[in-house]
Amino acid sequence: MRCFMEAIDEAIGRIKDSQSVAVITGAGISQESGVPTFRGEEGLWKTYRAEDLANPAAFQRDPQLVWGWYNWRRGIVAEARPNPAHLGLVEMEENLDSFMIATQNVDGLHRLAGSKEVHEIHGNIWKARCTACETVFDDREVYEDGQMPHCPKCGALARPHILWFGETYDQELLSGVMGFLARSRTVLVIGTSGMVYMPVHLAEYAKSRGATIIDINPEDSAVTDVATISIRKKAGEAVSMIVKGLYH
Ligand code: OAD
Ligand code: ZN
């Protein structure tokens, strides 16, 4: 493997040559903000069973348990602040003609940092959706145990507005993201394991349309095989160095 500085320099060169840059992010980009990732040493799926929590059958079986888990995570996310990786991407957007983030994260930290073109393909933890009429609404409460939000329109129980295992992606959202990827010269993939396959699929698609893929992750992942350049560092440090090289 080439040294880390070489990979950073190469990434800077590629971004300089691109007017259109896309970024795909996963839980790893928020790790330095104190939001736990799903996989890895301290990952949530080590302690919790996704089957019990993040799928429609689990919610039908025990909505209070599922909401309890999301309320616990709301409490963590409420305390979290954007880190240098989120902030570096804001600076990139300000300096490029064309820029987009597609994130799997539901924590809202990209928008909180100031990024504008953000597509949350797994939903948002601060939104809820009616189980009867499907109305989506903002819901910033961290509920007490046993309490759950209800639809402002029809009063039915609401669920987290989050894509669960076994559910399908919003096709309109996804085709917008793919359209952008097809036009992107460079795609940064930051902090995702690729165990949920969509980011790998999106990176493969962008690569097939001619994009350079830059993988930022302290570990190898399913993205590594697709990547043109791999930067084995935490997101905060890697993105800060890239932005410094580009604009400072
Ligand atoms: P994962 O938890 O699967 O992977 C996190 C990745 O981030 C790992 O590859 C880590 O090596 C890397 N990582 C850890 N710390 C990092 C840091 N400081 N900087 C950069 N990378 C770091 O997270 P995702 O791939 O996002 O779905 O998981 C995909 C989906 O699985 C999630 O959106 C979630 C989960 O089930 C839903 O909740 C719908
Ligand atoms: Zn309703």
C-alpha cells in the first residue's frame, strides 16, 4: 500500500481536476462526533440485534421497544456536533460548481454543519412517519420510556422515518443520486463498511461512468475493491488535509 500522504496528494489532484464531486457517507464520518457506528469493535450491532430493532416486523411486535432504542439514539445525536470531516465537506461544496452528499446516516449532522445538497437515503432520526396515512413530520422529542409520537393529521401511531432492513429505497431519491453520480468526476466514499451494499453499488455505478473513487476509512471495507485511491485514516484528519491542500 502506498503511503498515506501520497494518497492524500493524489486525492487533492483528482478533486482539483473535477468540477463535479459526489460524496457518499456512512456511520464512520460521525464516529468522531461521538455517534456510535453499527459495525466494528464498539459497533451497535455488537450489543443490539438489528432483527429486534430495525425492521418492520420488530416494530409491529413491540413498538415501544423500537422507539425506546431510537430515543436512546436521539439522546446521543442531540449532543453530537459536526466534526472536521462534516465541516470540510461544507467548504468543498462552497468551492465547487457541482457537489452532492448521499448519506446513509440519519443523524442530520451534514445539514447541521451547513451542507446544502444532502440526500438522506436512510431517512432522518428527527422525523417520524404515520403508520396509517404515511404523513412524514418533524419530531424533535426525546420521549420518556413507553411514550411514542402520533400522527398530527390522523392520530395513528407513528414510526421512525428510517429505512429498515427488508424495506426498499425511495426510488425517486435514488435515481436523483444516481443521475448526479453519472456526472461526477470524483466520488469520495467516507466511513462506510459496505455491509449494507448500496454505497458499494453506487460507487461501482459511478466508476463505470468514469469517476475516480476515493475511499476514506481507517480499515479495509467492501468499498476498498472498487476504490481507485484508498486513504486509511479517520475521516476528520483525512478530509481536513484534503481541504487544506485544496483551499488553504
Ligand atoms: P458501519 O457501522 O457498517 O461501518 C462504519 C465504517 O466506518 C467501518 O468501515 C469503520 O471502519 C469506519 N470508521 C470507523 N470510524 C471511522 C472514522 N473516524 N472515520 C472514517 N471511518 C470510520 O456503518 P454504515 O456502513 O454506515 O442502517 O452502515 C450502513 C447501515 O447499516 C446504516 O445506515 C444502518 C446500519 O444498519 C440503518 O439504520 C437503516
Ligand atoms: Zn396519519
